[in-house]
Amino acid sequence: MPSDSRSALCPVNLLFVGEAWKGSSARSMREALESLEAAEVSEVDPGHYFPSYCSVVMRGANRLLRPLQCKEFEQRIAHLVRTVSPDVFLAYKGWGISAHLVRQMKARGVLTVNVFPDYSPHVYGRVLRGAIGEYDLVVSAKPFHPGGWRHVYGYQNSCVFVPHGYDPAVHYWPTAPSGQVLDVVLAAAWRPEYHKLMLEFAEMRDTSWQVGLAGSGWSARRGEFPPEWSLADAPTGRNYGTFLRSGRIAIAPVQREVVVNGKRQPGDEDSTRTYELAAAQCFFLHRRTDYVQTVFDERAEVPLWDDAKELAALVRHYLPRDRQRRMMAGAAHARAVPEYSIPNRAAQVMVHIRAQLAARHFHPLSP
């Protein structure tokens, strides 16, 4: 949308709830919404109410305190709804927000929106599962959610699709990487599926390959991987991109199918790293999905794989081809920047929000 037409729109007063640590998708979305002349944003950071701890003792104490933390968190939101009088309440994922609170805000005439970034709203606890069906609008980052919102997940409210994206302030690099010290890198939180993938990859690798894994959970399983591999905790902020750019080839896995309460549901088709790797000018190999084939060109930009055997074969093929890797990474970068940026995604979110406001004959500046 041109800047002149955007500035002609009346500002929408948003109350935003989402994590505020640098590099989080919630913070990136909030900052992108703030940059739009069409949005005025107030915020609540759940991190102030739900602290995370490493020690077993503190985690146990945290669980005991959780009901009080949830109560204080919701009281803060309710207070801001009364004092700020937002046009729109926007929760990024919405963990800790009850269906009762969402209904209260709707009763006050506030448009309630959930930007949901994950593969299923059924796997993050009873409270979120119940609340997400109460929002006026769910903006999902998953392409399969709108089509299955009713028959797969059982919700009756509106669901639209706006893809993940990269944060220009965190993930964008204007130059190609140099001085790469690792052959293959993976930055992702440990999951059983990723663990199995990398064990199978280890069996098929060339022993000369220098491999680095980064993310929560990998270091605790150090003994199960080749001793020459480097395992580290999750890098955040710009360090995330620095780590990924240290590898000649990056791996982008996704969990394609999940089982929830004994029933199979779709998993990820893409993830934030699908766009972050391209913005950082990394050459990467992505798990093949129907959707990602519409995002990048498999032959000219981002090669795709189905299993560890095909992944290892692609690494073996591309590792000695420095020039081809650089050209493909540049092509993926050119496609992603700026089209796949979070500011562009935020503008799409605002289009859906304004459509909802218009549908209820609501004007932000009406008396």
C-alpha cells in the first residue's frame, strides 16, 4: 500500500500482548505495527508475568505461582482495556489469556484478534485451546489453518492466513557471508523429529564435515552425536544470523505432521527460519512441503529434501560448489527482501483488521 494512502487512513488504537525480547516474532510484529501510520500501539509483555527459570527448584516454584501470575496478567490487560479504550486487542499467540477475558473485551466493543504463529492451537494447554475460538479474528501463519479451522480444529470464528516473515532489524544482512568455519549448521530448538533426522544424517555424512547444532535441548544430548560436532544453546538477536552465516550450508527442517490427543493434524509447511535464512543470505536446504515450493524456486534458490538420505546427498553435492551456493543464496535473498519482511506481513494483518472493523460498521474516530 503506498505511503500516501496509508497515512490517509484513520489510526487504529491497538492494545498488543506479546513477548518483547529482541528477536522474538511477537516483538518484531509489534514494532512493525508501530511503524505503520495506521496503528497506535500500547503493549503488555507476558515475560513480566511469566518468568522462565533454569533450575528445577525455581521451575517448581513457578508452577505453584502460575495461577497468581495468570490472574495478575489478566488484571493488567483488563485495566488497560478500561483506561486505553483500544479499538483492537491483538494477542500474539495469546498464551495465558482466558476465554472469559476475551469475551469481556468483546462485550466492551473491542475487536479481538489473535495472531497465531504455530501449527496447532490444541497443543499449548487447555486455556489457549478454549480461548482461541472466542477471538473475533485469528490471523494464522499457517496456510492450512483457514481451510481446516472448523472441521479439523472445531472453531467457528474467522481465520485468515498471513505468512511468517523476517525482521529487517534482526535477520537482514546486506552482504554475502564470508570466512565460514562450519560446513553444515542447524539452528532450531530440539525436537524428537529433528533428533532422529540428525542421527540419520550423522550416519550418512562424510566424516570430514564440520557440523554445528544450536538451540535449546541439543547440548543435553551431546553424547548421542559425533564428538567432532559442535553443540550450543540457542543464539538470539543478531547472534542467530551470525551463527547461521558461519555455515556453508544451513538446514531448515519442519515438523510436517503431529499427533494431538491421538488424532493426526497437519504440521508445519514453513517456519520463521524459511524467511530468516534467505534474508541473512544463507544458502539453505529446506524440508520439502507443498507450500514452500510456492515460496522459493527449488532449482534456482532453495533446494528441497524429504529425508536424511536426500539431505546428505544435497550437502555432498553443493558443499564443493561455492559459486553455485552463493548465486542461489543471492537469488533467494532477492526474492525474500523486502517481500517476505515482517513489516509487509504487518501491513497485511492491518488490512484484515480494517476489514473486520468495516464489517461491523465501526470507525475508530466515531464518537
